[in-house]
Amino acid sequence: MPGAHIHQNTLGDGLVPLINKLQDIFTQAGVENVGGDLELPQIAVVGSQSSGKSSVLEALVGRDFLPRGPDICTRRPLVLQLVHTPYHHASHHNQAPMEWGEFLHRPNEIFTEFEAIREEIECETNRGTGNNKGVSDKQIRLKICSPHVLTMTLVDLPGITRVPVGDQPPDIEKRIRDMILSYIKRESCLILAVSPANTDLANSDALTLSKLVDPMGKRTIGVVTKLDIMDRGTDAVACIRGEVVPLRLGYIGVVNRCQQDIAQRRSIREARASEAEFFRHHPAYAEVIDKCGTEALGWSVSRILADHIAELLPALSDKIATRRAEAQRELKSLGEGRPEDVGRQSAMVLEKLHGYAAGFTKSVVGKSDDLSTSSLEGGARIHFVLQDIFVKGLESLDPTRAMSEEDIRTAIQNAAGTKGVLLLPDDSFEVLVKQAIRKMSDPCVKCARIVHDELGRIARTLINTLDLQRYPRLAQSVEDATRDFLVEGLTPAESMINSLVECQLAHVNTAHPDFVGGSKALRMAQQELKRRRGASASAGAGDDDDEEMSGDENDFGEDVLADVTQRNAVLKKRDAKNKAKTALGRKLSGGSASSVDASVDKENDTKALYSHENGVVSLKEPPGKIQASEPETDEELLQVLVTRILLGSYFAISRGVLADTVPKAVMHFLVNSVQRGLQQHLIQSLYHPNLVPSLLTEHPETEAKRLAARNKYKALSQAAQAIGAMPADLAAAGVTVGGRR
């Protein structure tokens, strides 16, 4: 076959070793298939148990080297790389062996005795599966170099069996089928389907599995074995021609050594000669002689594999280049790790601290390099807290609205003590306004704490963004140091805010230009009183007073009293409704509603405080809780209304002061201090010669990821380099990559 021989020397001796090299590169680097889609071309040998798979492989190699026995022998996938080497004569100057084997799990160890290769296969199989016929999908990789083989790569898979023996699980058939399918389902895998000639080819396990993944037969090569033990008068010519089960790549018929030949240690060379003799003297196979014999099988498989590789190589090269770029980006994102030099370690820590502090400042002032368009972040969130949450929340606070007239009346009487109450109750006003101001203390302090938490949020975000998590101790130390620094700012901020509130409590400045004042408050209260009493807005002497009031004063009085008026109206309406129900019940019983109500209320009050017995007044102990009496005179109602107006006016002034000064205190002591001293604080806290090496200790997971990424990048670089060197070599041989010659 001269044409085939030329083809083998160009493609087979060029492309197949390339794929072998790529397989070794990826396997040794621990990155087999590099992501799953870099499927390297190879040939998988598939067949049922005792179909002759091992004999076919040994015939291709020309040596006895596979385990033999009556039971299942191939219990782990054997990746067999056959490499054609030039023939040379041994001499004193050249002691290199002509044939040798090398296992990937025992690198740089040469096996020149094929019996030792068989023993190592058996030992390695037992190491992975045990000694009692167990099966594993872990590969054994063997390279055989010889001048008597053609360059190709084959995978010997366990034979299909149905009945479990030894340590095999009950579902051994399914497991072996799944293992075989995991290899042959790849488009890059050629299938060498071995079927014995003395069974029905239509029921062949190998062809059945190949049809599942290659229904068109584009990558399946049929091998018909045991032609010499068919019944007399029968032959397998129809099978070899593809008339029984058609295959696009056709069939090759072979004659294997029988068990007696193996027992008598008949050599492969003698077996090949016997095979050639069988086909030469069998007239039925004369017309398909080019498709018969181990030699024809070797040339066909090598040629088909080489052509298959040539077609897949361009796409494989593109995938390797893409995966290499991805691995390079991943390696860059993981960084270089901790430097060995102490000086470089110190410089790295300083660089990390400076970058973190600068990033913190940029985030606060809104100069971040990666501004978000989906949500507020950094300084914008702090501004939102100060203005939208604190200021607006404080402006919504008005403790006077929660006070009823009864509450104010109670405060007026309590403030007067044993004395009577004058028209303008100064003492009760001061007590109530201080109570109202104290209610602003908690929101003011809470504002500082929320801003403190927001700064902590920025710190955590930066640690993740700047990838400090790669160094867990450094990240934790930076976070702890930042937290301490922010606490140092929060303490004076809270102290200042408490002082601001205390300043408002220390002196009630009734001379403030925005304060409504007593006379103005009295006029507003009188106007409200007239509305309540139903007096005409234009009648009496009060008209002049109303006209003298400015529009602002009128508006202020309406604002302060409107809610109270509405609230009192609702309460009175409800009380009137309840009294009407009581009166109706009494009227039905024959009494006058109004007279009965008055008499009953008075009687109840009398009974509650004192009683008459035999013309003598008997005083009773006061109740535990005494409610202030409702205003009975205009003067008492004016006292309540004036107090409410004064309280609302002064509270608005204090509220405005705190709404302005508290954010300033927060900005000064908390936010702006980050720009002034965070970096210096970090350096003083963390930059110590004996602390630097431990800060740069990486998480074991990160180190493992970097090692895996480095191995992957190295393997892909070697693969890209190996592929890049091939086109020039093939061009010199006159071969076009990506298509047939």
C-alpha cells in the first residue's frame, strides 16, 4: 500500500503525535479537556466481553502486553498511544532500545520488557479497582514506541458484560455502558466497533452503542473478528462489504490468536503470518482482500484518524486560544500572591492601604471610578440619610399635636403647684417645651449612628471591590481598623449632638426674633376662642385686634390650632353621641335627659370627693390618679390655647437649629474625618515589620485556585505552541490542515 504509506508518513506521523502531546500536556497539568469542550481526537475500542478487543490491540502493536484471562480483563480505560519510531540496528555505540513502553503515572521510567508492561497494567488496575474484578473509569495511559507500529491513539474500554461477578455492582452492565458512551458520544472520537463473526452482526453490542451516538456512521469503523472459527460453508464477506449493517467507513476483517496459541506463547509475528495465510487460501475473501488482515486494519485506522484530526484541528486551535485567554484573565484576577522578599511585602501592604483609603475618600465624595446608575451608593447614601431621613423626619415631628387640651391643662396645674395659674403660664410652657426638645435627642443621635453604619457599609464594599478578600487577615485587619477609626469619630459626634440638644434645653430664648411672643399668642388664642364660642368674626372690640394682626401671625395661629380644633371637634362629637344614647335610655324610663345628666354628673363628682351624712360633710381620700378638670372659663381655655401656640412656635425654632447643626456635626466628626486621617490611622495600626508577612497570608482556596489557573494557562500555552508549530511542518510535507490532501 504505497499510497497509504506516504499518507501515514505525512499526516499520521505529524498530527497523531501532536494529539498525543496535547493529551499528555492536559493530563499532567490536571486540566483534562480544559473546561469540557476541548475534546481531543482519539479512537475508542468498543466491544462485548471476549469479542477479541485485546487481540486486535495486540495485533496492532505486534506484542503481547495486555492482561489475559477467562473473565473481564480490561477493568479501567487504557489510553494506548502508539508512536512509530525509525528502525535502527543495535550496536555498541547505540544502546537505545528499538521498542519500549512508558506509563504516564511512572514518568521517565522505560519498560523494555512487554511482560513487565502487562504486569504494571495489572498492578495499576488493582490499585484503582481492587483485586476482585472491580471496574473504574480512571484512565491508565501507556505510550508504546516501536518501528513496527503505526502512529495512532486508541482507548481500550472494558468489555460489555451483563452478569456481575466478584466486587462488581449489580448494575455493572449499565455502568460499563455509561462509561463507554462517555467516550464515544464526543464528536471528536472515532469508534472501533469490534464484533465477532460467529454472532449475528445485527445484534452486536458495539454497533448498537455506536448507533446511539453516531447514527450516520460517519466516525465508526467496524472490525469483524474470529473469521477462522465460523461454521464451515459460511463467511463474513457480506458483513465486510457492509451489506448487513452499513457503515460509511466500512469494515475490516481480522483473524486473532486462539486461546491455544496464547497458551503455547505463539508470537504475534507468527499469528500475522497465519492470518495472511488464512486470507490467501480462503477464496471467499479474495474480492475483499484489501479489507482483511491486521495490516489493513492498521493502515485504515491510522489514515482515518489522521484525516479526522486534520478536520478538527482548526476548531481545536481556536478553542485552545480562547481558553488560554480566559485562563490568563483568571490568573490576572487572582494576582501574583505574596512576594518572597520582605521589602516587596511591605511595599505591597502600603500599596493596599493607600488604595483602600483613596477608594474610601472617592466613594464618599462621589469620585468613584465605577459609579452606579442603578442605585445610590457611597456619599450619596449619606446625603440621603442626612436630608431625606433625618431632616425630613425631624420636620415631621411636632409633639404639640399629640397633646390634648387635657394634657396641657394638667401640665399647667402641675407647674403652678400650690399657687393659682396666671393668664400666661410661663412655668408650664418651659416644662412642656423642654419635654418636646428632649424628644429630638434620640433621632439626632440615631442620625449619627446611621451615618456611621453607612461608612461601615462603604468599608465592606471596598474590601470586596478591591479584592482584599484574597488576603483574609489583611481584609479583616483593615475592616477592624476602619471600624475603630469610625468609632473614634462617632463618640465625639454623639457627644457634640448631645451638647447641641443640651444647649437648647439650657436656655429657652423667648427673645428669639422668630418666636411668636406672649402678646401675639394671646391675640391668636382670643381669635380661636371667639371661633369656638360662635362669636361673629366682625363683632365687638375683638375686630380691631384681628385687624392689627399680620398675615404671618394669622397663618401661624391657624397652623398651630387647626389640628387641635379638628381633634377637639371629633372628641366632642363622640362624647355628645355617647351622652345622647344615655339620655335616650333615661327618657324612655320617664326622666328628663338634660336634668338627669347634670344631676348624675354632679352627684358622681360629689360622691367621689365627699358625702353628706346627717347634715355633716364627710371628706374622702383623693383617688390615686387625678385628672385635671376641663377648662370651665374663658380664662382657663385661653391658658391652654396660649400655651399650645407658644410651645409650637418655640419647638419649631429649636427643631430648625438642630436640623441644621446636627448634620454639620456628623459631617465634621464622622464623614470628613475619613479624608483627614483614615490612611494615617491604617498605617499606624497595621504597618509593622513583624505583622506584614501574616497580613499577606492568603486563603488556601485562593492559593489552590491560582495554582490551578497557572497550570491551566501553562498547559494551554504549551498546547497553543505545539499547534502553532504544526502547519509549517505539514506544509513541508505537502499537507493542508483542515481538509484532506
